[in-house]
Amino acid sequence: MKTKISEIIACIEQMAPLSYQESWDNSGVQVGNPEQVVKAVLLCVDITEATIDEAISRGANLIISHHPLIFRGVKRLTGRSYIERVIIKAIRHDIVLYSAHTNMDKCLGGVNFRIAQKLGLKNIHVLAPEENYLYKIVTYAPQLHSDKVRQAMWNAGAGRIGNYDSCSYNSDGYGTFRASEGCNPFVGAIDELHTEPEVRIEMIVPKNRLNRVVAELHSAHPYEEPAVDILPLENEYNQLGLGCIGELEEPINERDVMSYICRNLQIDFVRHTKLSDRMISKVALCGGSGAEFIPRAMAQGAEIYITADVKYHDFFNTENQIVIADIGHFESEQCIKEIFYEQLSKNFINFAILMADSDKSPTENYYRSDY
């Protein structure tokens, strides 16, 4: 059975919908026609010229990366930059380029949860939950049909709060309406005021499920014109967001925690604040550039914060209240390839899924030998 690239993309987006990504991001298809049949998939953090060459040599016509190749508009394709050369070569060899960036950072089971898993953390939750992502949806259904409407909304993704599903609030009342000429009322008669016992149904729904919930509500509702209220909420959505915070199985001394990080994340170096002999038990982290969440990690009682791209003055600003560990941008997100691989391999068996050998950090460490 042949698989289209669009089916692979749908599999990734089932875990990390594009609606999760930050407003400045550019996740999704970057280059190529996703309706072609996949031959093989190459997984990487960054798409470079070496990655394209490797895809060609290994027969892959789809590259899935974490970082998008294109962030800003490309005005011409002359081959003057590596981005232009990659695009030209991808088009010439009919290779589709697809990226899942901040949407994969923010989802449950994404980059940050994988780092937390590798560090052996327990009681893991999102460090910086998403804001302005939840809505309350309210409708009114005849009493005898309220169960059907409620179930349709649940099936479409409404009514989920934390680890609970099928959540709703219901109150009995009555509705009034008068049908005009040309209407086809479910109850009542044309041009007569009608009173109907109804149930007010309220549920929480995340933004990415809202359109589907509204559609299923209309499909299940017996009224020709059901009343639907959609109210934006300021609540944080703790099932989505950046970073993670959790607890180590056993406290570790600050002086031992760096080797623990290197060993578990398979990295070679860590930039960190000055260490003392305090014990570390609560760990906060954010893959990629996460220095903006240092205050949040401190406020939630973390003793160490693991991230990348920490600026010089950020190390000062903690005033020794928390250990800051900068493990490198590429190094913090290289686990994305494992996540892509697992998501695809459990759903598809008819094409090769390859880890890119050419996928390397653009930085290197220099060690002096003349000390």
C-alpha cells in the first residue's frame, strides 16, 4: 500500500497541530508537493545542504526537520545563500521539506517532555502554559435531545480539563421563540410564541478543536437555528505550552548534577552558574532558547533550570537563587528525531524512516592544549 506524504504530515500534526505554533513561527510544508507518494523519510533538526545531499543519496523524498528552513520571505532564488541553494536542490529533486517547530515544542510528549523523560523526572507538568487558547462554548438543547448534543460535543474534543474528559455543566430552564414564515421549526408552529423546556450545556474547548465542536454541535442539534455562545477565556491551558518542570527520583548534589545532565542527554558540555553544595530535586527546563522563563522557573521553586542560548547577564540576574545550565540549542533539541521516528514508525511500515547522519550542530568547542 502506497503512502502519500500528506498522510505522514497528518500523522505528525495529529500529535502537534500547526495551530499550536507561535505566531512568529513557520512550521508546516516549506517546499514541494505533499500529494506525491513517499519513498523514504529523512529526520533532522536543521535542513542544510549536507542534509539535502544525504536525502538524495539515500533515496528520501521527504525531509522532516525541527527548525524551519524558511523563516522570512524568500524574494529570489539565485543560489547566493544556503537557504536558496537548498530550496533549488529540493525542487530539482522533487523533495518535500516539512518542519514541526514550536508546535512540537509545546505539545504533550514533545521536545520538553522528552528531555524531562531522559532526565528521569516525575510529576511533570508544563512550565509556561499557553494563554488565550481556551473557550467556553454554551448551547441550549431540548431536554430529550441534550444527551445527544452533549455527546457530540465531547466526541469532537470539548469538555476536557486536565486528565478528566466528558466535563460539562448543565442547568434546566426554558427557551422561547417564534418561527417566521419560511422556517421549518422542530417544535412549535409558524408565527406562534413557543416555550420549550431546555438544558443549558457549557463546556471548555481548546482553540484547535473549536470549529469541529461547533460543526458537530450543529449536526447533532435538532433545532434549525441552535443558539451557540463562544466566550474567550483568560485561563491558562496546562495541556499545552513551553518548558517542563518536575522532580528527580532522588536529590542530586549541584556538583554532580552536571555530569548527570551530560550522561542522560548525551551531550559533551554545559555552561552553568557557580555551583555550591546544595541538593537538587526540582528541575525546570526548556529546549531551545528559553532564558525568558528563568523567572517562572524560580517562582515555581525549581533549583535548576536547563535551557540554551542564555545571555551573559541572564547568569547574573538569578543572584544564586537557582542554577542555570545552558546545554546548547542543537543539543537540547536533538531528541526531536526520536519523537518523529516513534510517531511515524508506530503508524507506518511501508517506507524507510532514516535519521540524518549529516545533522550536526553548527558550533564546535575549542579545547586549548597548551595549558
